[in-house]
Amino acid sequence: MDRYVQGKTITRVEKDSPAAREGLQAGDRLLSVNGEPVKDLIDYEALSVRSRLIVEVEREGEKLRYLVRKKVGEPLGLNFETTLMDRMQTCKNRCLFCFVDQMPKGIRSSLNVKDDDWRLSFIMGNYVTLTNVSEEEFGRILKRRVSPLYVSVHSTNPELRVKLMSNPTAGRIMERLTALKEAGITFHTQIVLCPGLNDGAELDRTLRDLASLYPYCASIAAVPVGLTKFREGLYPLRGYTVEEARALIAYGEGKQAEYREAWDDTFFYLSDEWYLTADLPLPPTESYGDFPQIENGVGLLRLFELDFREALAEKAPLPKPRQITVAGGVAANPFFRELYKYLENYNIYADTVPVENRFFGGNVHVAGLVTAGDLLRTFPERGGGPILIPRNMLREKDRVFLDGVTLDELEQRMGRRVIPFGGGREFIELVFGDEL
């Protein structure tokens, strides 16, 4: 059966919604809206925005049509089995630097899933390569004007990009990005830099090509390759040295100055990890604009600091001294150690503990990849006061670490409370509050 007309099962119809008023029911299979088949959430949202809809469903083998009138943009009121209303598109690339390929054996299966679904790029900001998108699907991106998208470019040199991704279709990236521009679709891009492969002159070429697509190419982020200790049989790669990181920063800040002069826009951003590796101060907060590349760790520390300082300025010193313990990644520990010294004026004293990542090893030093096992090795003694940890150590909207241990299990093993926190303001509210 054609995948476009299989229909999508409705699991719930919102009470008092336009769909409910006209008699659509849970269990119906959505077939089309205004005569167009509905493949997924993208089609559903695009087609259901109008004020007058002909909604076709299948109920117990019978096809039914409903005329639905509503306000323009008002939700139709249907809920489906999955967010996408379709299967997730997985990745067929074999990127030389793929982090999923560097996972240890025995890790939970969900961590070995490689998604490369352009719909999740639009919905959730996931980065996709556009190499796993058929001509038919790419045409749908253009037709639906899905914007913004987030694209992993890595190189605009066709031969090099094919090598980096081990995918013969990868060389068409500029063709597709140009088509996005011509359709009026905005996109953000990222480059995972690997020493000796796509940096140097190749990086210069990539920036030149992407800059030609500005402002539809709205931003570029460069991040250093992440390497775990589980690389047996994989392409030989290494991390950047201190000297190389400093050279890359000098080059990147030079390009930023060019873009600001031309467009009053930083455009090209370097992830915080470059500055931590180089042992250099982070750029000022204002250089990050509206933080368009925050998911790539670009300006993440400055944003935390900004929220931290604003929230702290609203507080008064505590009447009694309070000692806190904050665990985090090795790389950013010096930054947080200095930042938390401001708490001492408020009678709060922070013990900032760097947690070595032995689970992944390699050059993995960020807090978001710290596991429960790493925390247990860092705090071997049972009992004691609460330990504060960044929430990104846990799976999103969950209480599970990357090694499969739950937060509750970790607390039981440690014999002490482990309290996650999010941004800088949430951290301040936590350390000044009654929970500690």
C-alpha cells in the first residue's frame, strides 16, 4: 500500500475542539485533508491551518468525510500514536567521527539509534545531513517551506564530504542548501572539525561557500571532534591540541570580525569547548547574539553565567553559612569554580568537583556525558550532604543516566541525595532555597 495513504490512527480528540464538534473519533484513521494525503505531522500541520477543511478518515473499513470549520491557525484537535505520525528516518551514513559508533558494547539500545530525520530537525532542532533524504522528500521540504532547519555540513567539498560521511550522495550538499535558499528556507549549520581533514584550507572553503548563502544560512557552528576510548577498527582520528585550539580560535575570531563588518552578525560561532581546550577566556556574552547555536555548546557557559548573575543580584546573604557540593565535567570546572566564588558574598561556599569520564574516556570531558558510574567513582564514600549535578547528565525529561542507572538508584548506592539543576537562575533558586 502507498505509504502516503496508509492513514494515521487518531488516539484522542480534544474536547470541544473543531474535530470533536464535527464528530471525529478516537480510532479513526486520518487519510487526507482537503484532498491531500497526510504522511506525517508536517503535512498535518500545514494542511490543517486553514479555516475550512475536508477531513477524510476511515472508520471500521468505511471512508467518511467531514467538513470542519474553524479559525485560521486554530488547532484541529487530533492526537496521534506518535509525534511524527510516521516512522523516524534513521541514518545510513558511516561518518568517520560518528559518536554513536564509539559507544561501548552493552549500552542500552536507544543510544545506538542514529536518527537523520529532517522533520525532527524542524520540530526539535536536531542536526541532519540531508544525505538520507530522497528527491521526493526533499521536494516536500521545499513545498512545505519547512523553516528553520539544522544541517550538519562538515565540508562543502563534494569529494571530502563523501569521504567524511562514507555516503556517495553526500557531495550534493551545496546543491541542496542552494535549493533551500531559493525556496526562502532558513537553516543553521554545524561543522565537526577533525584535525587534518576538514580544517585549514578546507574550513576556509566551507565558510566561503556557506557565507554565499547568507542570510538564509543563518549561522555556522564549529565544534571539535569528540572521541571516546571505543574506537577500535574505526578511522584513525585524534583530538585538537592546546596550540591547535588556540590557532583555530584566532582564525575563527578573525572571520567573525569580517562577518560583523559586512553584516553586523557574528555568523560563525566557536563552541565553548575550543576555549576550554585552549585555556583561554570565553568571548563576551554580547558576542553570541541571541544564542542561535546553544545546542552545539556555543555560549552555553556565558548564558548560564548571565542567568546566574541576574538571579544572584536579587538575593540577600543567608543568615548562616551554607556549604554545597556541585559535580560537573572536567573541562568546565575552572569556569564554574571561579563563578561560584561570587556566592561567598552571600554566605554560600561551593565545593566544585570535576568528574572524570571513565565511561567514555578519550577526550570526553563535558558534563552532559558524565554517567552514574563516573559519579560513584568520584564520590566513593557513602553518606554526606546533597550533591548538585547539571540536569543534562540525565536523559531529557527523564531520570536516567547514559549508563542506564536511574537517579533514584544512584542515590541509594551513594547514600545521599543527588539534585539536578538546569540553568543559572534555577541553580541560584536551588542553593538559596529550603531544599538543601
